Amino acid sequence: MANNWAIAIGINQYHFLQPLSCAQADAEALKDFLVTEGGFLPEKCMLLTDTSPPLGDRSTYPTKENILLLVEDLAAACWQPQDTLWFFFSGYGINYNGQDYLMPIEGSPDGVEKTGIELRGLMQSLQIAALNALVLLDINRAFGTQAYTLVGQETIELAQELKVPTILSCQPEQFSHESSELGHGFFTAALLEALRSRNGSTLADLGRYLSIRTPELCQHHWRPTQNPVTVIISTQQVTLSQLEAKSNLENIPILNLEQMLPPAVAAPPLESVENSRVGEAGGVQEDTGTSSLFASLSSPPTPQRSGDSPPPKFQNKGTADAPFWQMFVLWGATTMLLLCLILIVLLRDKAGLRVEEIPALPQTASSDTKVVKPLPKLRSAPLTAPVEQHRQSISQPQASSSQPQQKQALLDLTKMSLSTTQVRDLAKAIATAHKIKPSEPLYQQAQENIQIWSSMILDLAEVRATQRQYANAITAAQLIGKDEPLYLKAQSAINRWRLEAKKYMSNKTLLEAANALIQPEQASSYNRAIVVAKKVPSNEPGFDDAQKSINQWSQKILDMATRRADQGELNAAIETALLVPEGTEAYNRAQEAVQKWQKK
């Protein structure tokens, strides 16, 4: 009987390369999916990360030796022909002298051949084992030195040559990126989404889904586009479970996803996740970062299988044959209940804005929906000083509405059990108020509420933009409709945020490139990084981050110089201190140290 195996490797804290943020989470999430939803046995899913627990007496620390020994031992003692293997790697990849290498945790760009894992040898091991292997590589291409050469082209050629189905996270000339909002690399986030929605039941379907969804996620989070590469040995559009019948003729590795994956769930739409809209009943779909990726995976209605009896229709047993007095009592009670409901509705309409039935939001321990506060307060990360100043500026009552009108608008939100701090709740309230017709008494109040609620949405969006959450800011501002007074102002803000976001992402990428140049205990690499970081314009978003990094790196250079001076290496200390650039916080102290060491 064929077995399902998985090796999931994710490395964050490299010894000689810039640390990654989400590689370990990528490997853990795929391994968890295969065990909990894919039916893989836990003991046959190997996880190798910075902090993964040992497998018995075997270390799972992702060194070159541990990774290669694991593959060799499994191939020699465990794997059988026609077993299925998912090999997943999230970390750095380097091309050196035309050959692609996966970088283990101790991998060094200064010794790629000695410290890296040659992909040719790895793929040959999988081919020799006669496995139905799928290789998934979320490779981050490091900046600087040898690592800056293109990686992935040889991997594509190897996959075709050795007939090993392979999916790379991006084209060889592109970079693979991570998202702190998603908690994963963009490729892995799209991969998990595809598997959960059963868009990965065939390699062709999986590749097609990833080719659409991965660029969408990049664009939504304002990152450079990456386009995955899928190498499929067969060009026929058949399910992977059907490949077994054809493998003898075409010599194609088999991957029985149909047997491994659980029943299908509804696939998320492939259109951009930016498109949030107000539904006919006032519902709003709003992207909030990580949650937007998986919240769209809602289960469809359970179909009725053939042979199942139809659901019984509701019948009030005993009514048809009950005595007349029992029926009279039942009708009387029903009538009284209806009258009570009508009375409640009439009293509510007199108390304030008349609304149609809205599904009540889940109540939490928070007092957001119970206490009317004069201003919205965002539940977010600690704010910087500019954000606090901006919050204070929007905390004053709007000039276009009086204080009593604003209080009434907030009170009406509370009556509808809607929060003043949630954009989607404000959009629901606006959609409800739009249903009040001009001929109705509450129309004028509804129009005033719409303007106040729209202003609150725009204020919340402004705060998000100040926090560099441009995608969320734009999504919120897009909820202000064309027929609302603040529409033009919202569109102007959206255009401004899009421009700022492009500059911010460009500067952030520049800073990442500078950061990747740094080599531990190499003062000249810090100096080169500072030169690159200084290219961030002073009048553009991201400048403050660049200046902070520049000052930190300058201090690192001075610290190295001081250590060398303490060791008696005064000439080396002077040369090192002179690398501290002018205009940094450490410059004056470095110059003073140089003068002191020169006198010695």
C-alpha cells in the first residue's frame, strides 16, 4: 500500500544571511494542513525549522547534514516505489556557477558549494527512489554578492530533465516576498488557500490558481509582483488520481491528491481582494489583512446525495385533528404575539431612526457597542507620535455637523448594535440609511447620519494610511459611494495613498536590499548598506526607517572598532571607525575615538 510522506523545511534565523520572518510559519502551516486535513500520518510528516522538536533521537535543526541524512535514511529504509512525497522548502536559494542550491540554516554566500544543498543531487535522490514527488520551493533570492545571480532556471531544467513535478514561488528574475499581515510568504499563502479550496486537485489546476492568486496578493499588499513557475511533465488535463492508469505509457510521476485531500470547500473568488462592496442588505466584505485570505473559504450548502430521503416538511402534529377549543387557544396566542411585535416596532420607530432588520453582530466582552463615545478609537498596535497627533486632529467635531447631530448619529449606531470603530459596521449603517425615502419623516436625519458616518470612515482610513496600512486605508475609503458628499474627497485621498504606497514600497525594497548586504563582523558591509539606504529621499515615506537603520549600522561599525581597539589592534580600529559616515549619530564619537587611538 502506498504511503504519503512530507518533508517541510522553513528557516528564519540564518547564521550568515539576512533573517526571514515567515519561512518557519510557512513550513508549519503546510505540515499542519497535510496532517489535519490531508490525512497524512503525523509520524510521516517531517518538520525541520529553527525550533522544531526532534524526531526521537534525530535532530530536526535544518542544517545541511540533517536535511541530507533525513532524505538518505528515508530513501534507504522507508520509502517504497509509488509512495507520495511532498517536499517543501521555504528559505534562501542561491545560484553559484550556474547551479542552484538550497541554503540550510548555516548556509553562507561565501561558501555556497560547501554549505549549500545542491538541487541536482536532491532531485536525483527523489527520482531514484521512484517516488511520486512534488517539490514546492518558496525560495527567497538574497541580495548582494554571489546570491544576487538568478536562481531557479536550473531548477526548472532539472524538473523537466528528471521528470519531477516542481513549483517555484517566482520567475528566476523575480524576488519572493513575505507578508507580515498574512503571516506567510505570498506564494505559500496562495498555496494554502488553493489546497483548502480544492483548487489543487490537479497539478494543472494548482499551477493555474497559483499563477493568478499569487500576483493578486502581491498587488493587494503593495509588493512587487511574483509569478510562480509550475513544471508539469504531462500536458494532459487529467486529475492526478487518473495519472496512475497513464503512467506506464508516459512515465509520469503520480500524485494522488484526490485520495489525500478532504471533501471540497468553496473556492475563494480569484478577483482582487481589494473589491469590498456593500450588499443589497447592507452587508460589507472588507479585507483586514490576514483574515481576508482565509475568511473567504466558507463551506457550501451540503448537497443531497442520491438515495437520501428529502428533508421532512414542518408539520404541527395534532393541529389537523385537534378539538376546536385547542385551535382557538393557539390562534389567540399567535394573534397576541403578533400584536406585541407590532407594538415593539412602533415604539422603536418613535425612539429614533427607523431601520430594517439587520443581523445582529456577535457581542463580545468589549464595550464598543454598549457605550457611546464621542470619537472612534482604533484597536491597533501602539501608535507613533504622528498617528496620535492625527487622531487628536480628527477628534474634533466635524465642521459640517453640529455636536447634537453627531451624538445622534453615534446613538443611532448603538441602537443598531453597530460599532463606531469598525468600517464595515459604518458601511452597514450607511446602506440602511440610504433606504429611508425622501417622503419619510426621518429622511433628513438619515442624510445627516450618512455624512457623519462617511466622515468617520474617512477618518479611520486616514489613521490606517498614517500607520502605512495603505491597502486597508484604500479599501475603507472605497466604501464611500459616488452619491455621498465626501466621495470626491475620498477619491483624492485614495489617489494620494496609492502614490505614497508605491514610494513607500520602493523605498522599503531599497532598504531591504541595503540590509541584505550586511555580513556579520564585516564593517565594510555595513558601510555599503548605509550608502544604499541613503538613497531613500528625505521627503518620501520610509525615510525615517532608513535613518533609523543607518544610525544603527553606524553604531555597529563603531562597536566593532572599539572591540578591535580593546584587543590592541589600533590600526584596524582606526580604519574601521573611519567607515562611520558623516551625518550619522555615531560619526562625532567615531572621530573622537580615531583621534584618541592615533595619539596612542
